[in-house]
Amino acid sequence: MSQERRQIEDVDAKGRFILAGNSRFTLVSTATGKRFTYRCKRWEKGEGEARKVRYYLDVLVGPNNGGDYRKLAVLYPNGRLYRQDRHPGAIGANAPSWRALDFLFNANGISDPRVEVWHEGSCGRCGRALTVPESIESGLGPVCAAKAGA
């Protein structure tokens, strides 16, 4: 079965998918039609109270959707998003791709109906093709959804 792109409409499912650990998603503005594709990778180190978790977000900047990503932001467990502006070739604060991501996380745009979140048909946690209708709706396979607390 081929992978099916799908809009994630449930607000909680959007957050679970994006932060599942290995997601690729597209934000679409219903107001302007602009779209940006991102990948979000979970980073974890340590155990117990010393455990640190971060989410690194990159933006697609070229035609190769497997490798044309540039570092854009870090999301911390406190819910705040920060630009990765220390890296060479960092994307600036006025870039539309940054403003869209900043709006999603820092202005609670995840619940704003003007922002659509789409997945590409792969599980946001393990990357496998989604084939079960409920999984296509949420962007997470049944096993990964259970691990992500869906």
C-alpha cells in the first residue's frame, strides 16, 4: 500500500505526532497557502532526574526531502522553542519558516484553525508506512501510539 498524506485535525494528535521522536510534517497556512516542511528528532540523555530531553527541528530548504534540511530550532520540555542561530547558515528570525514554527509553538498556533498540520504517511515515531485508518488519521502506528500515550 502506498503512503497517504493526511491532515491531522485533532489538536492533541498534532502534538503527539510532532513530538513522537522521528516526525516529518508540513505546516500549511489556510490564510496564505504557504507551506513549510519540517522534521523533528527527539534527543534524550541520562536517566531519572538527570534525564534531559530536547527536540531538534529542521526545515526543508531544497528539493531533496531526504537530505535538504537546515537546522532551525530546539524545543525544550518546558514548551519553549528557540532558534538554533549559532550554527553556520542559520535561518534568521525574519524567515517565514521560522515565524510559522514559532507561531505553532510559542503562540499556541497548534490549536489555531488557520494552521494545518500534515504528515506524509509515515509513523512519526518509527517511520514505518501507515496502513490502518486510525493510524493514518493520527500519524502514529498502533504500537507507537500506545507508547506515545495516545
